[in-house]
Amino acid sequence: MLTLFQSSAETTASSVVALPDWTSLPELPLASEILAKQPQIPPDNPVTKPWESKEVYLDTQYKILRCDATEGLRHSVRSYIEATRCRPTDKIYDNESTCIYTRVRVKGVTLARMGPIFTIEFSLEQSKFRILWQQSRRLIPGTIVALTTKGDNFKSICKVATIVQRPFKDGLDQNPPRVDLMFAKPEDAVIDPDLEMVMIESREGYFESARHALLGLQQAAKTDSPLDKYILGSYNVDTPPNFIKEQPIMDLSSLDHRTGDPDPEPIEGLAQHDVIKDGIPSVLGATLLDESQLQALHRAITTELAIIQGPPGTGKTFVSLEYLKTQVAHRRKHGGPPIIVSATTNHALDQLLLQCLGANITNILRLGGRTKSQDIKAHTLFQRSILEKFPANASKDYLERERKRCVSALKELFEHVFGDRLIDPNALLSTNIITQSQYDSLMDDTVESTATLNGHGPFMAWLGDNLIKDEALRDRYLTQYELSEVEALQNLPEFEEEEVENIADDEEDQVRIRGERFRFEHVWSGKPPADMTRSSRTAEKALREQDLFQIQRGLRGAVYQQLRSKLLQRTTEKANALLKQYVSICKRLKDCKIARETHLAEKQCIDIVGCTTTGLTKYRGFLAELQPRTLLIEEAAETREVDIVSALYPSVQQLVLVGDHQQLTPKCNLSWLAGHPFNASVSLFQRMINLDMPFRMLKEQRRMKPELRYILSEFYPNLVDHPLVESLENRPDVPGMGCRNCWLFDHTWPEEVNSDCSKFNRQEAQMIVHFYAYLVLNGTPASKITILTYYNGQCKVLLRELRRHPSIIGQEKEFIVRTIDSYQGEENDIVLLSLVRSPKEDSAWKVGFLEDEHRAVVAISRARRGFYLFGNIQNALHAHDISFHLWAKIWNGFAEQECVQRSKGIPLVCEAHKHEVWMKDVNDWGDNAGGCNSQCGQTRPCGHPCTLKCHPTRHELLRCGQPCREKLVCGHGCERNCGQPCMCHCAQFQEFIAQTQAKEEVPSRRISLAERMLQMGAAPSEMLQQSIEMHQPLSRQPNTRPGRFVNGATRQMIQSQIGRSTMSIQTRASSKWTQFPANIQQHDEEIRQERAAEIAAASKASSTQINEVYQPTSLVNGRRVGGGRCVNQQVKHGKADDPAPASAPEPEPEPAPASAPIAAAESAGVVPSEFSLISIPVLTPIPATTSVPIPAHVCDVEHQFEGDLLIAL
């Protein structure tokens, strides 16, 4: 086995391929680019000085982007070439950067309106694992791949293609799997199903996100924009856009937010305000905008280039909304084109558009269909087009007829070669593959009658016994690798990551990839001769014979294959010419479609058009036709510069950039392009600030409690708190934490690495999950807690641990576990941050992503009420200077507020007793039920004292195990325990039950826990969460693997019973739930009571005492252990050594206990249907705890700490 690896950093001038002028390059990479031995090194990209010209600027931006988009594939192909050249006999497997697909064959083509889409099948024999395609990110739509023939192996043949879609049904679920792709050039199309190819995919980079920007840059080179002077950095004077100069009087009434006053006094001049002469209106007493927001808004209205920096929680989107409201009012009054708004992600775009709808701006148009909001979906271009009646278009009708003509011509060509019939001699004659004499010999009247047997034509009789099924010639390559444990973990459904921009990402594109499909397959073929070494040459020689029936029968199979191969070659030449024409027609039809969409936008008076930053260039033709004057970019500091520059259409007069360059930066596929001197990760937003362009910064934050904002103060020293966040009513303390709303938990648990080379820290994840469960038990909804981490590998481990934790089973849909990169722009009440990085003992300090200040700022600024950080802070401080200066600021933010105690862990404070409990290790959590270690001590509503351990759950939701005190209608006392439906076996009460059941009434005021919670609207999953008594039966057995349930039946019961929605359960009679064994202790108690009563009657005992016994337990190495057998009830009859009185009669034989049939059934492996499948484990004694030695290098901090405060900065 040979591992693929080759550095792409070293280059030689002699190996670089010269490319044509960049403005004429095709959108997909050329074969020469992919086959180049060394990368095309782009020019330097300065970000602190102006550019000398627009031509040089655009040339640099284009080459950097093209290198970033294509270098990954070039590197993978070159690595494959070198591997096959150096070790040709070794099998080459996939690695972390390259995927190799062999035995690739084309299976058919779909002539869609997008263009010809080819279906291929392939083998996964180069992969060590079976691929779970529904979770895999291999071959996602928009990925570019390189194909070559098996014999060439990229020596001279390289065909570039783009994955269009990867259907699961009848596609990837097949073996071998199939996907659909489009060749970069129609002339590269392959229609020979027997041609075996190799396909290479790079795991680095995603071409689709760059494809449209590359085209946009080429278009930008052909036009001029009023904003070019700012982009080049040569002009930084505030100048109003022309349309504001011409109409400076604006209606700013939307800034008056006095909704509480039924008749507010209008602000003078607000509806007719000259934004250039009069500046900012005096509305501070009537608007929700603060002073800095008003200044930013005025700048956005009155300047050609407006840059607004919004630190976390300062209301960037709110300012954008107010700006859009004023612009829409101005447009409606004076006319003009729609306003274009854009954001990097679909989520951020939808959030802004939803706020527009909430502000009564309903004439919006959403480009692209990847929205999760049904409200926005109704405003997509596709949905609006369905309802629109377009006028007749002669040009479109003509092109549609031409497209259908091409389809018919291709269909005729394919029918001559493929299908369930043998090839037609007429096709061979018309293409000069056979002579007239050879044709006549086949069509001889003496054999024609037999030759047409079964409609297969003359070749059937000619082949005779040499006719065989074509599939018999195929090598079968079914690949069903078994998954390793690590690979299986990676592919679990809960680990599916967010989708990327799809090449067919909306309903309209899905329509465009449909069309007439043609299968490329030969049903019949000729049997090859036994000696295959010279069959091709011999067959060619045999074809010189003018009478084909004179050819030896043993050669006819090879001759037939030769004839078919020649016909396929001639057909390919004609087909490629038709396909090229078909692609040209499809492009012209797309232009007609743009004209129709422009007509729709004008007719429906669209005010705002929204799309992602990728869509700015993907829909460039449509947007340019709208002639927009204003372009607003949300999260502009995270947007690549090329995405904005390529969207500066000639009509755009104003560019508004809203973002924060101290948060996430644009993503770059190649790390060596991200930094100096190429600076691909520097946004236009940041470059403009570097060039001293004027900008406004928002200063008042409305998100974080003051103690959380304090941690951020080193990064934003001028940030102040809005009174909203200082109020406990708006920002209450985190329950169960004793007013400690932020905390830093420091540890030394070592990290690990998965097969995706992603880091994870299992013990840190377990500690976080226990803390998460504690917060949930104390009343914080799971949906109000977000767990953030730097690594995808940790996301997977966290989700797995969350799903296993018994206290939060059934709440999987509420879990929010995200990477930091995917959470910018979002927030939650409580955020738990997992740092992951922690070296093993005696290993070097390493931090990786943790040294990135932009990510750190995002991570520590997402929480509203509580922020808790878990990680090895010593590692972050010792790795190197960059990491030290970053994490020293964060450490001090906690330490100065006394929110870290490294030696003690993290403090918990129960709400009932206000007792403080410290958790330092995973095993410290034990059987913590959300409270402290004291007994509850409170009185239940039924009057019994609560004998449970401290818990935050209301007693109304907990079943009481004491004898019931109710007096029933029959005059007798209840025979059951408190919390169970009342029961008496007397005839009077039984008659009462029958009467009430007939009237569909409940026979007792006391109802079951399940019924009570259903009436309160609680879901069954909440029942499991809230019930302390359910917590223990769901414990794991000591002899099972950590994190596994007692048995498969238990897991099935939990998923099928508890996991159902509330609505589905409420539709059933609540009496069903009275039979549901919410707690096996209830059943054990009934059996023991019956047995105790029988024993008492038999032995004439004076009384029976039933005591609840609490058994303390803890978790050690993921297993629940304790001091002995878990006994929930104890029946006490008297001393065992008391002798029986001499006069006492011989006691009757003890009757069989009620539990005997159950015990017999369990010993036989059968669980009675009326009993729960949950069992209470026998707990093993607690082993002696062993302290974990602390490495010496952790203790030696060189006096950097004074107590817990880091003072060496």
C-alpha cells in the first residue's frame, strides 16, 4: 500500500504551465491546470496600501481565487500520478486529502435544461471503509472531479467534470453506486459504457462556491463602477450616492418606535427630512436606536461606501432593518429599482428577510430555495414564478423547438448503438465501417428470414453460438467493506454537518436537471475467442473479408465487438457535436429565463431582493438586469472580497457593509493562501478599515449580562451595557449556580484524534454533558443551552454522550451542539464552550485553532445569561506567545471576577438548601439529581415527608411510595400506595368503579403520574427527565460497556414509548398510561406488600413496617457502582434470632410469593408483557479512588499566577 503525499509549497519556474489571459479562461479548470506538476502561484495581494490599477487588482483577485478553488484537485491528481509511477503494483487507498474511484463507467445521459447530465457508476475498492452516503460529504453537488482512462492514468487524458446531484434512491444505494455529473467541455463527453476510467476527488476545497465569483470577476473587468475608487483604496472622502443627491428629502417616520402611546405627538420634520443638510434627526426619545446606531444609520443613508462595525450584541441587524425601512419608503415615493441584500449564510439571510416581513415589507424576493422558513419560501423566485402568467416569447419558443430537435437527433444516434437489439447493418454502412459487399452478404435473402429471429436483425444468425449476454463480459466489483468502530461513529446520522451551497439548491434548479434519459448499455455482445492476446489484430484482419459469412465462426464474436467499437467511435463524434449545440441552446434559454424573471420583479413591484453572497454572482445576469442602486451585505467581514467585488454591477451606486472584522474571517481552502502575502482570508471590510476608510462602530450591547460582557472587554474596551441586560427580570441568573453566571473549568484530560484527523476530548465531553444535564434538571430547557467547540470530532462525541445520558433521554431534538464557525450571528441563554486541546503527559503544548483570536471572540460572545468554559487553560497559555496573549485576556476576564478555582472544579448550588457542591471530576457527579447531597426534607402535597435526595423537581411530578391515606367512597382506606390510582377490593367500591367507567369518569381523585403530567402538557420525555425515581432504573449495569443501555429491548422501549410526541399519546385513552410501568419500584412494592401481608397473616405478626432505604452510588469509569445490593424497600418483621413461642402452633407453609411467576419468567429470558423492561442493577462496591498525578510542567507556571489571577501579561 502506498500513501499519497506530495508537498505543494515547492515550485520551479520550468514546471509552471502558462495560461491564457485570465479574462478568457473557462469557468471550470483546464486539463492543463490539473495536470500541471506545480501550482500556479498567484501574485501578492497587499491589504494595507492602495492598488495601482483596477486591471492589476482584478487579475490578482481572480488568480488567488482560482488557485484556492482548483489547487486541491491538482494536488490530488499529481499525488495519484506519482504514486502509480513509483509503486505501480501497490494498491493505492484514499487518504485525508484524496478520494480515488476506480472502474468508473458511464451508464447514461439525461438531456436536461441545465445541459447534458451523465450518470456514472464506480467502485469504492480504494476506500478502506463502506461509505454511508446519506451522511458522507463525498461527491457533494458542485464538487469538481478529474477523470482519465484506466490505461492512460492521467499521462495525457484528463477530463474535468462537476457533480450535479447524487441521488440516493437508484443511485448511491446501488452497488456499485452511481452519481450524476456534467463534463466541463461537451467534447469530453464519454458515451462508451465499456470504457473503464479512474476518477479523482479532492477533499480540500469546494469549487461551486468560487465558480460564479470567477465569472463575476471576468464581467467586472469589462465594466466600470462608481465604487471602483474606494475598492482600489485611492479615495476615502465621504460622498453621497447620486440618487440621494438628487432626492435628499427622505421620510424617516419609521424611526419613531413609540408604539405604547396611542396618540404620540409627531416629531416635526421627520417625514420630510433632508438627510444631507440636516444630518441625524433628533429622535433619541422616541426611537429604540441608541446614539451610535443613529450615527451608523445616517452614514449608511448618506455615503456611497458605508462601513458599520457591530461588536457582539450591539444590534447590527436591527440597524440594517431600519436602513432598509427608510430606503423602501424612499423608493416607494420616488421610484427606483429593488434593493439587494445579501449574507454569507442562508440562515443569516432568512433572519434579515423575516424581520423585513415583520416590518410590513412584504414585497421581497428570495433567490435560491434553501430556506427552512415557510414564510420565506412563499417569496422565493420559484414560488412567485409559478403564480405568474408570462407573455408569449417567440425567441424562447424557437429555442425550445431547437432543443427538442437536438434531443430527437441524439435519440436516433443512441438507438443505433445501444438497447436490447444487435447493431443495425444500415448504421455500419452509412458510416463506412463496412462495405456494400459486406452489407449485402449480411442481408442475403437466403439467410434473412432466419436472421430476423426475435427482431435482432441479421447479426443474430451470423453470430450463432457466439451471441452472449453483454453482462457476462463484465467484471463484477461489489464492494461491501465492514465499518470500523471509528468510521461507524463518524457516519451516525446525528453527526451530519450542514449542507453546502448546492449546484441545484432550489426547486427551480431541480426542475432544470430533469429531462429525457437515455441508457448506455449493450444487452447482447459477441463471444470473444479463447486466445485474447491477438484478438483485436486478428479481428481487424478478418474484416477485410467481403463476405462476412466467410469469417471463421470462432472469430465472429471478436469481429462483432470490433464493429460495435467503430460504430460507437463514429457515434461519439456526432454526439459530441450535437451535445455542444445542445449546451449552447441551454445557455440561450437561460438568457430568456432571466428576461422573464426581470419582468416578474418589475410587475410585482419587488422592494427587496435577497440572496447569499454566492448567489450575488450565481444570479448575476438577473440582478444586473434589475439595475439596482444599493447593495447591503450582512456579516460582510466574513464575506470574501471577491464575492462582493464581482457583484458591483455598473448600476450600483451605494455599498453598505455591516459586520465585525474582529469576529470570523472569510474561509480559505489552502492555509498557505490565507496569510501573507496572499491574504485570501482578509475581507474587503477589514481591508477598507486598514486603509483608514471612515466607519462607524456600535457601542451599546444588548445581549450579555454584565459579567459576561466583562470577559469580552479586553477585545472591545469601548463596549457598554444597555440597561436591558442589567435587569434580573430580563437576564435572570442561571438556576442551580448560585449567581455564578460564568465559570472557567480547568483540567488536564488528554485529547485524542479520530480518523478524520479531527481532535476530541472524551473526558471533557463527559464533564460538559453531566453539567448540561444538571442545568436541565434545574429548570433550564435544553433548547436554551448551546454547546460550542472548535472541532467537528468533539461535536460527534458530545452528541453521543448527550444521547446516552439517562437524565435527558428523549430530548435529542433540543440538543444544540455546533462548531464555532457555524454559530456566528447566533446566540442562546447559556453557552458551554469546549476547548478540546490538551496534550498527553510529557507531550508538547499545542493549540491549533485555539490561537485564532477571531474564533475566540465569537466563542465567548454568544451567551445571554450564562457562559461556562471547559478546557486545559495551561495548554492554551504555554503553547506560544500568540496563544498566551489571547488566552491570558480571557483567563483574566474570569479570574478578576473570581470565577475560576483550578483546584476545586466547578461549584453547584442547590435551590432548596443553598448548599454548595464542587465537581472536579466526571465521577464526582455520581447520582446527582440536580441538587446537593442532603436529604430533601420537605413535605409532599399528599402530606408524606419526601425521603429522596435533594432534587429540583416539583413534588407534584414525583410519585410517592408511602401508603395512601385517602378515604374511599366505600368507607375503607385505599389499599395502594400514594401516587397510584386508589383501589379497594370490596364489592361496593368495585361497583363504584364499574359505574364511573361507564360514565367515562376517573374512579379516584388520585391519578397516576403519567396522567397528571399529560394533563399538564408534559411530554413523555419530560416525564423521564423530571422523575428522580426513573433516573435510577435507567442506570447502566456495571458489567456492560460504558454508555450502553441494559439491553436492546430497553433501548427500543425508550425510543418507541418515551420518544413519542405528546400529541400522539394524548390521542390515546389516558387509562393506557396507568398501565405504563413508569417505575419498576411501584411493581416491586406491590409484590412485596402482598407477600408481607401473607407472611404477617400466617405468622400472626402484630405489624409490618416498610422503610425506604437510600443507596448511595457513583460513576467510576463510566459505570454506576455502590456499596452493595440496591434495595428500594425493606420489609421488617422482627428479629431473626427470636425463637417462636413453644405454645405457638406450627405455622402453615409459606405460600408462593407473587413474584415467583415473574422470577421464573425472567430466568427463562422472558419478560411478562405487563412489566417494564427496565431493571435495577445490582451495584458493586465502590473501588478505592486513585488520584491522577499532575504533570510537573503543569504546576510550574513560573509565578504567572497570584491565586487564580494571571498577572504576567
